[in-house]
Amino acid sequence: DVVDNRGAVALDGTVIIFADDPEKWGPQSRFIASARPDQRGRFTIRGLPPASYVAIVVGYLEPGEERDPDLLAEWRRRGTLFTLSEGETHALNLSLSPF
């Protein structure tokens, strides 16, 4: 689920999930994915390989920015870390970042 800084459902954001390991941040990486929340603030991302990941929600995103190594490095410091094993699913509660 995605919420804003007041705890209300956030609809105007993009969820970005990317590998915690910068070696996996290439332009065609399977370790980077993004999604928009639905009307209830829920999002689904499928097909990520097992790894440690960082999840973050940003308010505005230019096409392709989710693969920019400089942005990923910045988001990595502020995101939510989690580990995904083979066949595992995760439910994450994320807050829209103020940048």
C-alpha cells in the first residue's frame, strides 16, 4: 500500500523496486521494476528474481529515470530494504517520498 505523509492513500506516485546491489542496475536489468498504485493505493510487481531489494515511492518520474544509477544511489539511502526469495511474495507499506 502507498500512503502520503498524512497517512492517506497516495495515488500520484510511482513505486520503484530495485536491487540493493548496484552491480544489478544495468539498462535492461530484470532487477528493476516500477508500478503505479491503484485507486486503493495498492500496487503489484511480478517477476523479480530472488535478491535483496530497495522499494521507494516517488511523486514524479521521467521515463527511464527508474534506471538512472545516480537516482538509484540516492533512493537506496532512503528506501525500504527487503529480501525476496524464490517464489516469495511481499506486502509492503510505503510512504510517498517528499522528492
